[in-house]
Amino acid sequence: DGEFWGASVSTSLAGASISAGTDSNDSTQFGLSTSLAGGFGLAADYDTDNGTQLALSYSLSDSATLTVSYNEDLDEDDDDDNTAGTEASIAFTF
């Protein structure tokens, strides 16, 4: 009858955030984000429709963060947070 549904679970384990879900379009998602030693952060997401997104961030200071990321974008619709390919950025907080 055309109704969309989705279900997901999330938890924290040893300082990492973990999530998993599925929906009525047979799309499955998995996500993991955590802080690593020395000011690094890691985020990984996988979606059977969009593919893999990976991001490694590093805190340069209390107000600046360097991030290097990769976005697969399997469905090539550019509706993700990042464009397909690799990207490096610096973000400042004022």
C-alpha cells in the first residue's frame, strides 16, 4: 500500500556510538563513531543504497578541526552530506 517504514537501534559501547537499521526499501544502515587517542575522531557509515562514508577528524585546537572524508554515493543522487569522492576541510568555531 505504499507506506514507508524504518526501524533502528543505537547504543554506546566503550565510548563508541553504534547504530544499525533497516527500512521498507530493503535498505540497511550501519554507523559507528568514536574518539581515538591524541585528539582524533573516526566516523564510519554504511548504507546499502548510498555506500560507505568514512571521516577521520583531528582537533587542531579548541576552535579548529581538520577532517578528511570519503563518500562512495552508490546511488549517485548527491543527496548525502558530502559529494562523492574524497574531501579535506578545516572547520573553525568562534
